[in-house]
Amino acid sequence: MTKVIIYTTKICPYCIMAKRLLDRKGVKYTEINVDETVGLREEMMARTKRRTVPQIYIGDFHVGGFDELYALEQQKKLDGLLFGEEIVV
């Protein structure tokens, strides 16, 4: 399974939805809560060039936020990214 990183905050409904989708698929992920430590949001912004959460990485691929994650699921492309199947994104 490919490594998944998700930048979140405590009160973000889209973060909760993204984590629920990944949980339903049985995917383990590393959650980085940008509210917990000073500088984490700036680190996320430097890496993703975005200010909003969630920001999701599957391996080296920057998915984006929940909308992009859900779109991959609807297009039947998410499992390929998560489980190493060949797909075209």
C-alpha cells in the first residue's frame, strides 16, 4: 500500500470526510494536524502551494483536497493510487 499523508485541522468537516473515506478503504495514513504545532501550516503551504485543509498526498502524488480525493473515487482511480495498480490520473 502506498504511503498516505493528510494535513488536517481539528474542526474541518472536509478533513473528517477525507479520513472517513480512507478509513472505509482500510487505508492507514499519517495525519498532520496543522493546528497542533506552530509552523506546520507554513510547512504545508510551502509543500502544497495551498492554504486550505485537507491536503492529501498519496505517495509523491499531491491529490489536493477532499473534492479531488472524492473525484478520484468516483472515477474508480483512487484504488489504483492507494494499492499500486496502474492508472492514469
